Amino acid sequence: MNRSVRVRALLALAVIALSLYIAVTVPVRLGLDLRGGTQLVLQTRSTPTTDADSEATDRTMEVLRGRIDGLGVAEPTLVRSGENRIIVELPGVQDPKRAADVLGRTAQLTFHPVLGTADSSGDASRPLPKRPREHVLPDESGTPLRLGAAALTGEDVKEAAARFDQQGGAGWHVTVGFEGDGRTGWARLTGEAACHPAGDPARRVAIVLDDKVISSPQVDPSVACRTGIRDGATQITGSFGPEEARELSLLVNGGALPVPVETVEQRTVGPTLGAQAITASAWAAAIGTALTSLFIIGVYRLVGVLAAVGLVCYGLVSYAALAALGATLTLPGLAGFVLAIGMAVDANVLVFERAREEYTARRRPSIRSALTAGFRNAFSAIADSNITTLIAAALLFFLASGPVRGFGVTLGIGVFASMFSALVITRVLAEVAVSRPRVRRRPRLTGIATTGAVRACLTRRNPRLMRRPRRWLAVSAAALVLAGSGIAVRGIDLGVEFTGGRLIEYATTSPLDPDRVRTALADAGFPRAVVQSSGDTGLTVRTDPLTNAEETEVTGTVRELAGRADKVRDELIGPSLGEELRRGALIALAVALGAQFVYLAARFRWVFGTAAVVALAHDVVILVGVFAWLGRPVDGVFLAALLTVIGYSVNDSVVLFDRVRELARKSPGAPLPDITDQAIVQTLPRTVNTGMGAAFILTALAVLGGSSLTDFALALLIGLVVGTYSSVLTAAPVAIRLHHRTPHRQPSGRT
């Protein structure tokens, strides 16, 4: 081995050894959609006296952190999102109603003197007279009490704890201890109440939480007038159960929220759904990788075997990178991890096809020299295609939200890992293998000494596809009209992420007829509910935003028909957030197209950049139109698939235009249609072989990935076919037509 090979070999061994160590010792953090739990997005709101600015949101986070610690949730997460949003992740919490209630309550605890009853009959249905600084609230039994101004607040409380008094008969109650001025204030409040005779309402002290009297005990007869209770302690009694008592003590201890908060997004995933998704994705990855490896081995023989080894190393490096960076692996991220395995084949295929050209067409003296030239000549296309994918990954991370951001992280890590796998690991293995005397004597074993079936067929037929570019543009236009009519006729079924609403998925013991459930929900007062089957025995219900009481009614209706229906997923998106996410999705799409154009125009010519972006827009419209015709939802996961399709389609266009640029430099005066035809013949084997590798992975993901990943895999499969077509038969004809409009410019581009 020469020095460069030894350096690459040592680098590869070091990275593999480090990755193996990290993979064994550092677990990957799973998102809530994989391990189960509840995610809440809370938004602070301004009040007449307090602005929901960044400082108020920070104080709110501290209060919420104390409340979550009191809930006993293992490994909770609180992060800021913007100026006035807080993302709360509660692993293992399957009751979002209770979590949202505890976290969202303002917990304004006050202690008031009771001035008397407002109506001796106890009828609180008619207006009650109030004096200045007085207000009327019903006590625990419904009797309206006239309360004076608050004498103490929750800030005067030192500590609260839930207790159970079995001997005294008080049952569950909350003990409250005061500190500082609170001790003096409590003594004064109880001392004034003790001056009234036993049985008089004015001998009571009202304890109010969020404008509701939770307890109004009478001061004990042993307490002297004007003396009061001086030990700074009291008990809040009432009809508390253990959970209610603990939650009340938690709210009191946590303090009042500086500003009110509202839940704008809520996601709950059952642990079984996450476990099933992990298992299904693991099977899809294993079977898809096996099929892809067999295909690559069948096409490229010995170097195909080495590429398959590189794929395994790629998976190890990617997993270790996720663990080392502390990235959260979400369900779309897991799908992206599986998808990136198929995309990782692309760099290897580019190199092997260039090496085949070097050996068979340019008569390189040895397999090793052909392989070296293949790596050198393919580097430009590999770099350009991977940079365009990184652009899509960055847009997903910065412009998407929720689990879809995890897909962007996984995709970005996958790009770097695949380049390292192909350009370092596979290269070292291939260079060492082709240097062996036994291999040198049998060059056809390597797979590089043969032209390949696709290249042989194209060379024999020599298709002149660009002789009539308008024909292909007419076909593309017809496809656009057909897809666009689906958008116009059927409309786009935006998911709850973009419209706001609630989506609930149930697992039933036996299949349910969606029409029957839809009718039952309409009779129950939910005529706009969209009901669809999910898998063999699953059911999804999508409605407008529901309160927790309405959700309980919907779930009860489904369970009446099913006998048993377990809620495995529950997502609530507020209408304002839905509008914001919809606007963000459009911005992401526009920025994606613009960023791709700027990069391609800088790397090539504006003609090629424009042609590639036209092909991208063609792919976007067709993919959205197909989903419109199929009635499938367009949601955040679809957005991830769409931006991935954009990156994949650009990859194909970049490879083609890179070859056009190379050929144009060698033949400056040749007509662009002839150069393009030659480039298509030379790059189509790579396009077909890469597409087949990705198709195996996506098919496995669509068949084995479960209901939650079916639409994702379906969108990518459609995008794979459409993107392969458009990069050759849409982008190339558009570039030729634009070039004819600027005949004074040469087709050679910038390096």
C-alpha cells in the first residue's frame, strides 16, 4: 500500500473503532413518538398588567420545571421556542389532560376573610350585590360567600404537602406553612375571624385557587380573638382524592405562573405504537439493505461486495454520530435513517460507473488506475449532489417543527456519513482488493471490466432523446395538467398540523367500518369528523379542535362501536399554530427552490440552474397532485418527503449537468442537444442503479413500516419515479430551449 492508502486506512479504522465504542456505550435518545409520552407546546399570553415577553417566558419555564418535577416524570425536557413558546416533553405520560391542566393553571392562590353569605337561601342564580373591594364566590357546597380583599397570596407560602389523616377523619388534605410576613398575616387573618361567634360565616377563612373556593374552614374555637394562629400553619381540607391533594400541593409549591399559558399543540403517543414503529423500521432497514446489497453485488460483483460492507459501516457511523451529538431520533428521523441507506449507495455507484468508463472506453491499463480515475472524476458530482441534499436537510431543521426536524438532523448526518463511507472506507477496501495478484489476473471479477447491461443497451441503441425536446416538454406539461386537475377537483387534504384540529388514532380488537363510525360521530354532534382506516385494525379520527370533554365523547362513541379501542396517538394543534405551520411550509418550499437555483446557478450556468428548478417545480406539483387524487393527507411528514424528493431530484440533474459541462469543455463547438444526448447515455446507468437501490429500501419501508410510515414511503416512491424522469426528460429539454434563446453563450460552465 502506498502512503495515501495507509492514511485513509488508518482514518477509516479509527472512525469505525470510535463509532463502535460510542454505539455500544452511548444510547440514542428516542423521541416521544418512539418511546411514548406527551409533548405540549405552551404559549404565554399577555395580560393587562404583564407582557408575555422573553423574561416572563423564562420565569414561566422555571415555575413549570418545578411542577414537572413534582409530577415525578422521568427525564422531562423543557426548551424555549421563540420568544413566547415552551416545548414540554413528558416521557411515559399518557394522560395529556392531567398534564396540561397541572402545567397550564395559573395557580393564583389567595386567602380571604369571609364577610358573610351573599344570599341566605344559597341561590346563586340571581345577581348578588357587592361592596367595593368585595367579590362573591360560591363555597364548596355552592353557598355564595362575600369575600374581602386578599390578605395573603401564594407568595407568602413556604411549603405545602399532601397528607392523609386516617385517625382524625380528615382524609386527604394539604398542609400549608407560611413564612416571613405570611406568618404575621395569617395570625391577623385568623385572629379577626376568631372574634365572630361559632357558626357565623364571618368566622371562616376562604382559600381561593384560580377564582374558585377550594376550602373555607372555620377557625377553631380554641383560637383567641385578635390573637389568631401564630405557628404559621394551616390545613386545606375538602373532598380531595390522593391525586387531587398532590396536584394542589404541587401547584402551591410551584408558585403562580407570571403570565397565563395556553396549549397550542399537544401530541400523545402510546408506548406500543412507538415500539411497533421501531420494530417495523428495523425490519425495513434489514430487508431493504439486504436487497440493495444483493442488487449492488449482482451489478458490480467484487466492488459491489465492498460497497455492501461500506453500507454496514455507514449505518454504524450514522448511529454513532446521532448518539454522540445527543440528537433525538424521531419517527420521521428513523425513516430518514432507513432512507439514507439507499441514498448512500449513490456515491459508490457514481464512482463505479466512472471507473467502468475509464477501463472500457478509455482503455486504462489496469483496474486500479481506472478505479483511481473514477474516484477523481466522480468527486465533483458527488460533492454537488450531496450539498443540495444538505440544503434540504438544513431547511427541514430550521423551518420545520416537531418530529420532522429530527428527519432533517438524520438526513444531514446521513450525508456526511455516506460520503465518508464511499470516499474513505469503500475506497480503501476497493484499492486494496484490486491490488491483489489474483484479482489483477481476473479483472472481470471486479465488476469494473464490464460495461453493464444498461450501458451496453444504451450504447447499442444510441437513443437521440434530445433531437425533439419539445416532445418531452409536451409530455411533462400533460402530466402537470393531470396532477393540477387533481388539486383543483379533489383539493388538498391538509393535515391537522396545517389546519389546526385534533387527530386521534385508535387500535381496535376488530376492524371497524369507517362509514359506520362517521355516522355515529355525526349523530353525536361531530358532523365534520374525518374517519379513516389505519392498518388492519386501526382507526383515525380527524376533527376540528376539541376540548378534553369533547374528546372524551368522541372516544366513548368509538368504544361503543368497537367494544374496545385503545388510544395510541392523540394530536391537538391550535388554529393559530396550524396557520403558522402552513405558512412556514410554504416558506420552506419557496426557500428550497430558491436555494437550489442559487447554488446551481453558481456552480453551473443560470440556464442549468433554471432548468433544474423548473424540473423541481414539476416534481412538486405532480407529487401534490397525486396525493390529492389519492385523498392522502398533506402533513408535516409529507413535507419532509417532499423536500427529500427535491434533494433527490436535484442530485440526478446535477449528475447530468456535471457530465454536460465536462463534455462541453472537450468539444466547445458541439451542439448542446448532441452533448446532452451523450451525457444521458453516460449517466443513465448511474441513475437507474441508484434508483433501484433506493426503491428496494422504500418498498420495504412502505410494506413493513406500518401505517405511520406508509404515506412517507409512498410519497418518496412517487417522487423517485417522477424525479428520475424529470431530471432527464424535463430539465434537459428546458436547458436546451433556454440555451437556444441565448446562442451567444457557450454551454461550458464554471468549475
